[in-house]
Amino acid sequence: MSEDEKGKRFLELIDQQNTVQWSIIAKLTLLVKSKWNSSQLQADIESLVDTHSEITKELNSLDKNDSIL
């Protein structure tokens, strides 16, 4: 992958990560309002956290070869 492609992918991943983070916050807010009594919201949050972890792993892998990122 070229440095230009890495840069574009980096920006895409940052955007995705931001979207997931806001989704996590929204779901957590709803879960608190439900007095922590929603297994569906808990499952949704677990899934979002997994997605966030995968995005973070990919972001970290972009810089393995001492690129400009």
C-alpha cells in the first residue's frame, strides 16, 4: 500500500472510529436511562466495542513500517 493510500485509509478509519464512538455513547446513555436493564442495548454496546477494537487494530497496523502516519 502506498503512503497516499495509507493516508486515505487512515482518514476513513478515523471517521469510522468517530462514528462508532458516538454510537457507543448514545447506546450507553440509553442503557443508563433504562437503569441498566436492557440486554439488547448491552449486546449492541458489546458489538460496537468489538467494531471499535477492529478499527483500532487496523489503524495501528498502518504504521508498522515506520510510515508517515
